[in-house]
Amino acid sequence: MAGAVIGFFRFWYEFIVGDDWTVAAGVIVALAVTYLLAHRAVPAWWIMPLAVGTVLLSSLRRAARHAR
Amino acid sequence: MLMHSILLVLATFLASAVEMVEALTIVLAVGVTRGWRPALVGVGTAVVVLAAVVAVFGPALTYIPIDALRLVVGVLLLVFGLQWLRKAVLRAAGYVPLHDEDAAFRRETAAARTAATTLRAGLDWYGFTLSFKGVLLEGLEVAFIVVTFGSTEGNLPLAILGAAVAVVLVAGTGVLIHRPLSTVPENAMKFAVGLMLTTFGTFWSAEGAGVNWPAGDGAIPAILAFLIVVSLAFTSLLRQQRQRMPATPSIGNGGQ
């Protein structure tokens, strides 16, 4: 039973998050910062696009480094 | 709104087409080696399961308040879309091998020829499960995109239409030419899907977190354009880096 539950969560983790968890972590952190700024009436629209570009670049560089 | 609808159909169509090309390779391999009955029963069963997933979760999501829905779905689409985009960039730059349908077909047929035959419910069980799992696993990503994208846009039927047209087109072509669709530009399609999922994920998640986009919906093409430029720049950068490296093995061939 425990094995099935672990297998279920592992499947969905791999399905959504995939092989680089830092991408998901980066997105969550950026979203938290966006939420905090947006709810203090500070323009926060630029944070997510910038964060997405940064997270993507850092993940790609890590993957490329592994290939060396 | 019209642009939203076009992008919605395009995203589900491309995602469905590219996943069905991969599923078709498996089904053809099963059909040729183990017979068409287990292959087609496997396809039919997987399609019923996928339709049930969409029928249950699609309408259920519409009961969630729109801001919460956009936040949750935005994050899921963003993380999921970045996976597609990341792998498409790595493939385009030469770090991950391109998906080769002919090689996959040869691999699947060789494995299917050597597998033992066990009859269950009057079916060759190996052929049935291989076909069922192939279509189900490839189709699950499409169902995920259809359900999340369609319900957040408030237009599930349009999302289903985009995916269904692709299924009919790929299956019809497969029936006609009777071999894997190896000339389909799979990575370019995956690149496009990754860009669209990431764009909408960025837009919705930020909106769900309380952001007011400067140009409202007009921010979507701006985000898309930004991501296209950034992704192409990263691809070019990695490709140059790859060319300077001595010959090394690729990272893998992982999904998406």
C-alpha cells in the first residue's frame, strides 16, 4: 500500500516537475516575491518574465555542464 | 480573446500531434508484430480512460474561483511548460538527441517479436498493454494541457477540438502510410508548445498572485515574444558551446 502511494506521488512529481527541481523551486520563490510586492501596491509584473528567463538559463547551463 | 482562442487551439493541437506521433510508433510496432486486435483494443481502452480524465477533471476545475484557478494552473503550466522548453532547447543545441521515430519503431518491434505470448481475456496481453500504456502515457500530457488550459480559458470544448483534430490527422496519416511519421518536425513542435505553455503559465500565475499586467491581455504576445528571443538566444549560446566541446555523449533522450 505504502509502495503504491509513493509510486503515485513519484509519478506526478516526475510528470510535473521532471528532472530539475530547481526550476519549480525558482518559480515558487519568484511567485512569492510577486505576491508580496503586488499586495503592497508595488508594480510586480516584470518579476515573473525575468524569473522565468533566469530559471531557464540556469537550468540549461547546469544541464550543459553535466554533459561535459 | 480571439488570440487566446487561436493560441489555445494551437497549443492543444501541437501538443496532441507531437505526442500522438510517438504513440503511433508504438501502436504500429505492436500491430505489425503482435497483430492489430490487441493494438487497437489497447488504443480504444486508453482513449476511453483519457476521455474520462478530461470529462471528470475539466468541469470540476471550473468550480474553483478564477483567481485561485489561475494561480494554481498558472504554476502547473509554467513548471510543466518550462520542462518542455528546456528539453527542446537542449535538443536543438545538440545536448539531447532528437527523437528518432524510425529507431524507436525498430526498437519496439524487436522487443515485441521476442516477448512471450500470454492470452488474457482473449487478447495477446503483451500487445494490449504495450499499446494501452503507450497511448495512455503519451496522451496524459495532452489531457493535462487540455484540462488546465481549457478550464482556465473557460473554453474546454475548444481545447478538446484542437487535441482531437490532431489525433484524427495523425491516426489518419498513420493508417494511410502505415509507417512511423519520422519526418514530422517534432522538436520544433515541442519548442512551440513549451513556449505557449510557459507564456500562459507566466501570465496566469502572476495574475493569480495579484499582478495587473500593464496592457491587460496584450501582455501575452509581449511575454511570448520575450520568451522566443530568450530561448533562441540560449539555444544559439549552447549550440556554440557544444561545437567547441570534444565529442561527448548526450544527456539522455527523456520525454517531452
